[in-house]
Amino acid sequence: MNALELIRLNNLPLVGQLLSDETTLGLHHSRRNGAGVEFAQFRTYQPGDDPRLIDWKRYAQTGKHLVRESEAESSRQVRLLVDLSGSMNYEEGGIRRLDYAKVLLASLAYIANRQGDPISLYGVRDGRIEALVPAGKQAFQKVLGTLAGLTASGGWPEHTAGFPELQRRQSELLVLVSDLLQLNDEWLALLRQAASPRREILLVQVLGQQEVDFTLSGFYQFQDLETNQTVEVQAEAVRAQVRDAATTYFAQLDTHLTLPHLRRVRAMLIDPPALVLRELLG
């Protein structure tokens, strides 16, 4: 079943379950490590770790600050974050970007729930992070229901006050699905603030083929989905300019998003979601 057929099902819980089953088939999950009871391994001390976890006997032997890790007794927080700006309404080949994002996040919610990980859901709208579903009892079902009803609108204000929600120090997995399209460096600023030794980031950038290749011909009226401004142009007249701008922008992203603890996957709207998820989860 291709991406368009899955989205046309219009049943997010069913689609999420189908994709999570397909994604995890054959994947072998590694043991979590944390401050448990049975010793698992040593790792290098990182800023943000509790200094009391340093093995000082090991330090005397090696001269290195090493932390004793054990098999975790508790699960890692999984925070799902979806871009809700107007550009997520972009549609190509009958597939809307926001719907594609919902399918990916619903599938990840199923996978996290099966592993016993606490799940929460957030949205980024008007340059602010909104808490949509907190972690807790029945969060999984609430995440699926909330995802299904989400809409996208608006843009990103020129000035934002930062993202205090991303300054938490607990260990977590942050999954962001967005187009990463920006006027300035708003998405880069958010991701730099989110980057932390105690936070692993999985980032899915969802794009349409025309946003990358721009092979259109003839006269078109283009609409900015965040400001609703329109402009009518001949595609051939702006093709080279659009392609050059896209190439430059994606190259800049490749440079600036080479961050520790961040894995990024680019997904095209024609890509099977299960393959995107498998690449993301490695």
C-alpha cells in the first residue's frame, strides 16, 4: 500500500498500527542503559550527568571520567513535536504534508507505546511550542486522537522569546517532523537550543518533489501558505532561480544540522512512510 492509499484510509490509529508493524518487523531493539541495578557498561562522562555517577576507581586507573551505566529500570521520555505552520498545508500528488507528518508520528507513538516509553505531544505554531498532550495515563490514545484533529496555519513571527520547554535536563528522545522551511534561522535556533547530551533528536524533513526539483512549466499562481500572499509567474522564467535557492538552502541545512545527538532524514511525499521510519530508527 503506497503513501497516498494509506492517507486516504483516513483512519490514523489503523494506519499508525499498520506502519509500526511494518517498520519494526525484523528490527532488533538494543537494551536501554541507565541507572539501574545490573552493570552494563562504562561510558564517558558528559555535561549534565550526575557527578555522583562517576566511577572514581576507574578514574584512578585510566585518568578518564567514566560513568557506570546499568540496564535501565525506567523508560525514556519520548516527546513528539510537529510543525503546525501554514506551509505544512502544502500538497503534492494528492498528499498533504501535514497528513504525511501525522502518519509518521502516529506510527512512532505505537512503537514507543509498545516499548513502554512515556509519550507526550507538542506542536510548533506561531513560533511557540504548545503542549498538546502531556505524558501520563492514557497519553497514547490521547496522542492519536489529538494528532487526527490537528490543523496548520500561520507563520513564524520575526522575533521569538526562545523555547524554555527545551531547557529541561531529563533524558529524552525528541522527534520533530517539519518542512524546515524558514525565512531566517528560526528552525536552526530551535534545534540548537534543543541539542543536548541528554536529548537525542530524530528529525524528519518532509518535502514535495517540486520544492526540490521544480520541473513545472507554464503560468502558475503561487500562494504563500503562511501569509496567503499570491504571485503569478511563468515557471520557466524563475526555474533556475528557484533551483539555485533550494540547492543553497539545503546545503546550508546540511552544514548547520551536523549536530551531536541529532539524526536527520529527508522524506519526499512520494516516499513510503515505512521506509522513512526504518531509516530514521536505523
